[in-house]
Amino acid sequence: MRVEPPPPPTPRPGGGGDGGSPPISGSTRLARPGGGARLWLWAASLGVYAFLYLPLAVVVLFSFNDSVLNAEWVGFTTRWYDRLLHDGDMLQAAANSLLIAMVSSSVATLLGAMAGIAMQRYRPRLLPFLALTPVAMPEILLGVSLLLFFRQVLDLTLGLTSILIAHVTFSIGFVAVIVRSRLAGMDESIFEAARDLGATPWATFRRITLPLILPALAAGFLMAFTLSIDDFVITFFVAGVGVVTLPLQIYSMIKVAVTPEVNAVSTLLMLLTLSVVILAARFAPDTLKAKA
Amino acid sequence: MTSARRRFWCISNLNSGKLARWAVTLPPSLFLVVFFLLPALIVVAASLREPGEFGGLAPLFVDGAFTHALTLDSYRFFFGDTIYLEIFVKSFFIALLTTLICIALAYPLAWLIARSPKRRRDLLVLLVILPFASNLLIRVYAWILLLGPLNLLYTPVAVVAGMVYVHLPFMVLPLYTNLEKHDPALLEAAQDLGAGTWTRFWRVTFPLSLPGIFSGSALVFIPVLGMFAIPELLGGTGDLMIGNLIKEQFLDNRDWPFGATLSLLLTVAVLLCAGLATLAAKKSFKGTEAVT
């Protein structure tokens, strides 16, 4: 285990730079080991950032590589993207994923907003547990329990419906958290004022609450959208054989063989989720933290 | 307003207020009871059933008669052969190793972010979360590309690398949230009392950051324990984890009662870990309260 030596409490420019080696010493009183520790911290952090980005960069890079092998750079090409556009299975999977994401995130936004409002305003005892546990537990457990439920209890043929229900189930909690944190940041007195002026709960909701939580709803919808379009584990259990989503298609491709087409579809999917997440963060800055 | 009228308003407000309360609480609660709580309970029941002749569970109705025979066979099967316990122990070990590496990697990064100027902090946090916004499979696939040429693919090293890569942000964020709150005056006081950089870290910062470490550890440890995609795609045949066992029972072997038993045992393990982490975080938080 590596533990980095700490920097001094306050940044002191121009301290004794000792070439980046960790200043492990019983330094004398009032010593200023400024530069060394800071440099070390920066170097370690840059290393971790590189660790985070390098693998994805390789995927993007090789999606433009003019070689079937993902081993060395041969030359620039867009033919893998071209092939994607003519891959019927892939296009069908993308269409399925988009449809499922649109429908499930709409339903999840509606139910999640209700849950968020309820949790903030009425403090129900059971609802937070119901909404947040599916988020906190290993995904495989939700997938397996829904599979059992759909097949043994409802006797439902697995497909679009089962995937939609599963996606709504794990998205509600995310939307609820985003909506609740938006409401928590607001002054309760405006709702009281509306009530005192004789507004019915519905009028208070439509004229005051709804406009105020609109950004949170947008962020929640977008977040639920990315969760749905990205989900692999739970979908894997409840999809059955008929309906293939984009992650399922990628999974079966990786299992068979690593082709540059996977790089291309991965790059496109990354681009999509990235832009949606950044858009969501614009609506509600805390959204990203809610996801993590 | 006369007092009678005022009373009328209060009562009607109370009633419509109650209506509003149920209108937002009931729909999400109902949905989650049906599609989360009920399926979770059915896993318990399924673990006590006989496997069906053609997969799934034994039918509840045989020749028109209701059979409710329950059996502990699946549990006997689990404890009757050490290979299942061995896989559980190995999964715990991998989850522990992943958590420790995540702590080591996340610490310098969380620290750097916490000590950066406020306007730069959001950007640095965003940079940690962004790769996390891409699909799980893509992030795993990236490691197939990276480790393939190094001859490390299908080894335990590859599994741990993939696990750390996928779960690192879960550790950085709680740790950063904790470190950000530290009062720099404490470190200055320690320095004034003659503590060196190293001593200041181990005696002041590290103990104060324990609550962050514990909550981050729970967020890493729990999902790693149930992961099946990473060992399946990056590990060899000897690197199977609990998640792979469960997936095998539900999709390949079709012994659903045994799969349900494994899921239930995983749930118990997860609950124990979550409970321990909460307890540890609370205890260490109380400890830090005493310091500050």
C-alpha cells in the first residue's frame, strides 16, 4: 500500500524542492518542506488521472486504426464506423436501447420526483429504504431477484417489458435523490406563503414546486437515461433471448472476438453518455455526485 | 375571517394535504414494493424450493394439488462442498485487495483536490467522474486491449486491475468530501508543536479521514463482491467469484434454488459489511469529534 506524504498545511511557494523525493524526516521546527511534498502529490495525482484516462484513450485511438488487430498503429481509417452503420444487429440493438432509455427514464422521472418530494416533505419511513437500496446493493442481486419474479411469479415472457420495469426500479432512487437535494436547498417559507394565501396543494405544486424543481427533473431524466442506456448487469438477467440492447450486443461481441468494431461502437456510446452527463450537470451541479 | 371559516380552511387544508401526501408517497412506494421488495423476498422462498425438472423452480401445483414442500437441500449442497466456500473466501480477498489499492490510489488524488483552490476543485472532481460515466463493459474492454499484449489477460492481476479501475471514483469522492472539511489550523498547530510532515499525516490527517475511508470502502467493497462481468471477461477459469457462481446457476446450470441460495448468502455478506462499515465510520467519527 502506498501512502503519500502530506503537503504542508499552507502552500508556500518556492520551498526547498528536493527533487520530488518524499520528505520523510523529523524535520526541524518551522521547517518548510513546501515544494517537495507538493510536487510529490501532484506527480501521484497525475499518475492516477493517467490511470483513469489512458485505457479509454486507447479504445478511442484504436477505433480509428486501419488494422484488424488491436496491437499496433497502422494508419487512420473510419471504416469501422462505416461498418457499424451497415451492421443490422448493431443498429437494432441501438434502437432498442434508445427506446428503453426514453420510456424507462420518463417513468422513473415521474415516480422518482414523487419519491423525492415525499422524502423531503413527509419523511416517510419505508420509502427511502425502498428507493435507495436497489442503488446500494450489488446489481446482480436485483437482476436475479427480478428474473425469479418475472419468470416464476408473473410468468412473464422476458423482453421489452421486463427490461423497462427493471430499469425504472433502479433509476427511481437516483431521480429521488436529485429532486430531494434541490428541494432541500429551498426556503420552506415560500410553500407556507402559498398555503397561507389559500392555494390548494395542487396549485402550490403546479405554480411553485414544479417550476422550482424543473432543473432537477431535467437532470434526473438525463441521469436515468444514461443509467438505462449503459446498464449491462441487470439487463443481462432480465432481457431473455428476444431483445438485445447495445451493452448486451457489445458483451457478446467481446466474448467472441475483439474486433475494432467494438472500439468504434464504444467510442460512440462514450460520446453519447458523456454529453448527456455533462448536460445533466449543467441543470443540477450535484447530479454527478448523486451518480457516484 | 371568522373563526368558523378559519377552522373550515384548516380542516380542508388538512384533508387535501393528506391527499397530496398520499398522492406523492403511494405510487413510488407501491411500484418499489412490487418490483423490489417482493422479488427480494421471493429469493428467500426460492432458495428453499426444489429445482424444477426443466430448470427454474419445482412447480407449485402438481396434478392439481398444491405442493409447498420446502427443503434445505441447497444450503446443504453449499456447505457440503468446500469449493463454494473457497470461492466466497476468494471473492472477499479480491474485494479487500481492491479496496486497499483504491485507498492508496485515491488518497493523494482526494487530497490534492481538497487542497486546490475552490474554483479548480469542481473541475478536478469532474475529471474523476467523467470516465466513470462510460459504460462498465467499455471500461473492462479497455483493459482487454491494454493487458492483452502484456500477457496479463486472464490472470488474477487483470481481475484486480479491472476492479480497481471501475470502482476508484467511489473511493475518491467520499474521501475528498471528508478531507475538504479538515481545519487547516489543526495541521498548523501540529507543526508549531514540532511535528514533521510524516507525523502530521499519521497523527492528524489520517485519523480524521477514517470516516471517509470507511464509507468509501463500503462503496467499493460491496459492488466488487457481487461483480461477475470483470472476472468473466478479464479473469481465467480459476478466477471465478460469487457473481459468476450465481450467474452460472441462473443462466447455464439452471439450478435456480441453488442460485437463490447463493444470492441470499451474498446479501447476508453485503449487509454484514455495510453494517460494519457504518459502525466503524460512526465510531471513528466520534473519535474525530473528540479531537476537534
